[in-house]
Amino acid sequence: MGERVAEMDAYLKAHELEPLLKQIVLALCKERPDDHLQFIQDYCAKLQEEAEEAEEAEEAEAPAPSRTSRRGGISASVLSAEDVADYEKKVCACGYIAPRGSSLSRSPNGG
């Protein structure tokens, strides 16, 4: 029997139910409603609403995820397998490496 009591106590602590139950009992004693079951149901529904609103407010205040892009806003198209197979590296005089087919990879004389 002592083991069962310990399990129940652990459950109450793990889910932080003792403060919640105390809060409900205090509200009951303060309000002294005729229909105590309806009062408990309404009270719990109100607590649930407040918890959901607090959660939504937290999500709204959460900072936007940081960028993980290496390019910091410059978009690049994804290369297809065909593009990779046909890729030819060309180097301009300035040291820029331009992919084959781009306007920068053409020589001034049209080549």
C-alpha cells in the first residue's frame, strides 16, 4: 500500500497537480456555488483558455528563426544532374569563375 501512495504522490508532483487542486478548492471556498461540479468544470475551462492564450502570446512573441542561408538573401537555382554533367569551369581575368553558358564566360570576341 505504501508503494501505491508513493506512486500517486509522484504523479501529483510530476504533473504539478497539488497547486492546481489547491487553487480549485480555494476558489470553491471563496465562491461557495450551489452547483459545485458545474463551478469546477467552468473554472477548469477558464484555466484552460488562459493557458492557451498565454501559449499563443508566447508563440507570437517568439523571435523569428535566424537565417541559415550562406548567401544572406541571394537566391541561387538548384543545379540539375544535366547541368552538373555539362559544367565547364572558366576563369575570367579578374579571377571570377563563371559557369559555362553564362554571359561572363563568353570572351569579348564572341567565343
